[in-house]
Amino acid sequence: MLALLAAAGALALAPLGGCEPTEERGRPVILFGGDNQGVLAACGCPSNPSGGLAKRTALIGAYRRTRPDAIVVDAGDVFPDHPHPVKVKYVAMALARARYDAIGLGDQEFALGVDRLRELQAEHQLPFICANVRDSSGNLVFRPRVVREVAGPKGSNLRGRAGIFAVVADRAYGWPALEWRTGLAVEPPAEAARREVQALADCDLLVALAHMPLYEALELAAAVPGIDVIVVGHEEVMLPQGRRAGGALIVSTGESGRTLGSISLGLRPGGKPDLALRMTELSAQVPDEKWVMDLYWQYVKESKDKPPPDWNLTPIPPAYETAEACGKCHPDEYKQWTRTHHARAYESVRKARRQDDPECLLCHTMGHGRPGGFASMAQAPALGRVTCQGCHIVTADHDDKGVKPEPQININSRVCMSCHGPVQSPDFDYFVYKPRILHKRPAGQ
Ligand code: HEC
Ligand code: HEC
Ligand code: HEC
Ligand code: HEC
């Protein structure tokens, strides 16, 4: 136990593997993120060890040690798109303790409902902002902006006010589509942004948190002069150098919170801000902040065996059956399948000691949280893997019922991508991966 504790202590003190702040000391700094998707701890998938609030917070902490006034903002989708109610609470706790200055609300936040968001804001003092969403009486549902003083070292002229506002685009997203707007009025972002630029006219630096596609952010920059920095959320594209449009620097951290952006400011009152951008990958070298990991394990404990009912991303077969049941009539396919990684999917999660995290079981087992699906290794060991039904949505009596599965037509890259998403399988390429799982070698090979 003691040895373990010592190891954990050493980890917390370990250098950040080349990811530590390198910006000129004394220059004020804005740290930004977006699209964190409720990731507390990076998943153990070796292809993607990066991201998550635990690493993000460790890096923010490293900045704060030399720059206590670092401004920390997020452009939205801090919560996951299929939120586990227990997880929402823990993400809110982590965000509160990480002391963000502003969180621009995205559609995934609004999908929780304004009432729930207000509850979270009140309970955890979260700095939610949004300048263009109103209720039925025409009032903004959250405050539109925050203003922060930034200062360089004593005696320097690096001192000024940073104004931060947020807007969200009124458009259909993949999920939760447009439902999030029910009962709300979403003003065109450019109109709200113009008003905010006026309201913040006495600031030395203007930052917009823009939850919208990149092209709309570029249009916003062109349509609304006076914004210095636009942090784009929801776009899931990482811009290593940023983009310039209409006098603004457009920045975006890309999918699932895997990078933290920083902008160090040469800020002269009355003068033009001079901005230096850096994007740091929250790679395996960045240690996990211990208190965030503690929250993660508490979440796991509380959510164990409690997957929310609407969580299964993969198509649902009429009933869950084992690969062995299919193998009775398809012995060759069965034999080949047992040699694939799909047949051992639970093992990887267990080896990573994350078998109690309901999120991992989503793709590493069949039908977790569904009637008849995987609940535990004791109850349904044969479903602790990606069975035939992961790709073929039929039951074993399909022949009796005259149902003829049509693999050529039914199986396409979308079937795979319900599990092989950009976070867990960033290298996924259908034409490279498919040959590795084919039951038969194509003729002539
Ligand atoms: C009782 C025997 C039996 C069982 C059990 C069975 N199948 Fe089949 N399956 C067949 C037969 C027979 C065919 C051929 C039907 C045809 O071509 O008309 C077939 C065809 C298929 C095909 C399409 C093959 C092609 O060439 O188009 C797929 C895919 C398939 N089965 C998947 C499954 C899966 C998945 C399971 C388990 C959930 C399963 N089968 C269980 C008998 C069975
Ligand atoms: C959205 C689906 C999905 C979720 C959720 C998911 N995984 Fe994975 N995981 C995958 C896929 C797909 C792969 C294969 C990636 C590849 O090789 O391209 C994978 C691979 C892995 C591997 C590597 C297996 C090997 O080949 O050695 C580990 C370990 C792993 N996942 C652990 C986890 C853990 C722990 C969690 C929960 C924090 C998790 N996964 C959540 C889909 C998922
Ligand atoms: C990872 C996805 C995946 C899994 C899991 C999977 N299959 Fe398939 N299966 C395919 C694909 C893809 C094809 C079509 C091959 C093609 O397009 O050339 C196929 C084709 C088939 C066929 C048609 C004949 C053939 O061999 O091509 C049968 C039968 C079949 N699968 C049965 C099974 C059985 C039984 C299992 C479980 C033991 C299983 N499959 C698991 C993807 C999968
Ligand atoms: C139900 C979720 C799910 C579906 C659907 C799925 N996979 Fe996977 N796949 C996984 C998981 C989880 C792993 C990692 C297994 C492990 O733990 O080793 C994986 C691993 C793999 C691997 C091994 C990666 C490697 O390291 O070589 C290949 C190849 C693969 N999948 C191809 C496919 C293809 C092609 C499809 C679609 C026809 C598909 N998968 C559909 C979940 C899925």
C-alpha cells in the first residue's frame, strides 16, 4: 500500500513529458478547450491514450503555478452526447474544481435541459455563458459574458481586460438534432456577437466562444469586426496553426478534448493584442491529475451496473444470442471469428482494470444495458465480446423464419463506425480494417 502511494506521488510530481508550459514567462495566457465530451479519464485504448479532464487539469495546473491569472475557457460540449446522469454530476464537479473562467454552452449542454443546467450551475458555481439563447419571455437563459483582468509581472505594461462571450449556432447537429431548442429562441449568432462587441468595447481583448461549424465561425469573424479570438466548439477539427479571418484568430482543439490550446498575449492597453498560439496534445506523457481520477473512480463505483437505457450506439438485434448459437450452422465463420480481436473484447477492458466503467462495456460487449444483453461476466460470459450480432442484425432462427441476411448490402463502414469512432479507433479505415475480419479470403488471394 505504502509503495503504491509513493508511486502515485511520484507520478503527480513527474514532469509533463515535454508538454510543460514554454510560453514566455510573465505574458498573460488564455487556455482553451472544447468538445471534451464528458471524458474524465482517457480510455485505455492504446491507439488513443490521450485526452480527458484528468490530463487537461494537470496541464492547467502547471500553467497556474507560474501564471496564477491564466484564463481558462471552453467552447462547449463539455458533457457527453449520451449523458449518463451520474457522469454529468461528476463532470460538473471536475469542471468546478478546475476553476474555469467561462464555459460557452453547446447543444450537448442544452440537451440536458435549461432547468438541469441551472441546477448544475447553482450547485457547482459553473461559469456557463451564452449570449444568444432566450426563453419564451425573451430573456437570456444564461449570462452572456464574463470580463477578466489579466496582468503580466509587476511593473510591466502587460495589463488589461479580457472580455469573453459565447454564442451557439441554431442548426441541426447529428445528435441531439434540433430538440435542444424546444421552448427556446436562438438568435442568429452574428446579431448577438455584434451586441457583445459593443457591450465589451472597453476591453483590450475580445474572445468569442463559438459553438458552431468552422465555416460558420469564419463567417462570424468576417461579419462581426472587433473580435480578437474565436474558439470554435463542436467542430472536432484541430487547427494546429489556427486560421485568420476578419481580423480574428480562429482556434479549435478538435475531437474529444485531446488537446489543450494556449494563447499567450502581448497585451498593451490601447495597442493591438499580439497573440502566440500553441496546441498541446494531452498525450500519455501528461500525467492524470489525481483528484480528477478520484472523481472518475467514484463515478465508476456509483454507475457500475447502471448503464442508462438509451445508451447503446449499435443497432439492436431482436434478441441477443451467442456466437456459438450462430456457429452451429456457420462453423467456418465461427472458427475464423474466434481468432479476431472481437472475440476477446472484454479481456482488453479487464486488463485495463476498467471493467466496471459502463462506458467501456458499450463497445467491448454486446447489448450492455439492454434487455437480454450483457450485464456481467457471471450472467452472460458469452456476450462479453463483439459477437456475430455486432455486425449481423439477425437471430439464430433466421433460416426457419426465411430471413435471408444480406451481408454485402447490410455491412458497410457505418456498421463498424458505431464502435470504431474517432476516439477509440482514430486509425480506422474501412478498406484496411475489413480484410482483417473477413471470414473468407477473397478469391485469388
Ligand atoms: C439453424 C441454422 C442456422 C443458424 C443457427 C444461423 N444461421 Fe445464418 N444462415 C443459415 C442458412 C441455411 C443460411 C443460408 C440462407 C440463404 O442463403 O438463403 C444462412 C445465411 C446467413 C447469412 C448470409 C450468408 C450469405 O451468403 O448471404 C448470414 C450473414 C448469417 N446467416 C448470419 C447468421 C448469424 C449472425 C447467426 C446467429 C445469430 C446465424 N446466421 C445463425 C442457417 C443458420
Ligand atoms: C465507442 C466504442 C468504444 C468504447 C466506448 C471503448 N472502446 Fe476500447 N476499443 C474500441 C475499438 C473499436 C477498439 C479497436 C481500436 C483499433 O484497433 O482501431 C478498442 C480498443 C481498445 C483497447 C486495445 C485492445 C487491443 O487490441 O489491445 C483497449 C485496451 C480498450 N479499447 C480499452 C477501453 C476502455 C478501458 C474503455 C473505457 C474507458 C473503452 N475501451 C471504451 C471501441 C471502444
Ligand atoms: C466485425 C463484423 C463481423 C462480425 C463480428 C461477424 N461478421 Fe460475418 N460477415 C461480416 C462481413 C463484412 C461479411 C461480408 C463479407 C464481404 O462483404 O465480403 C460477413 C459475411 C458473413 C456470412 C456470409 C458468408 C461469408 O462467409 O462471407 C456469414 C454466414 C457470416 N458472416 C456469419 C457470421 C457469424 C456466424 C459470425 C459470428 C461467429 C459473424 N459472421 C461475425 C462481418 C462480420
Ligand atoms: C460492437 C462494436 C464493434 C463493431 C460493430 C465493430 N467492431 Fe471492430 N472492434 C471492436 C472492439 C471493441 C475492438 C477491440 C477489441 C479488443 O479489445 O482487442 C475491435 C477491434 C477490431 C479490429 C482489430 C484491430 C487491430 O488491432 O487489428 C479490427 C480489424 C476490426 N475491429 C474491424 C472491424 C470492422 C471492419 C468492422 C465492421 C465490419 C468492425 N470492426 C465492427 C468493436 C467493434
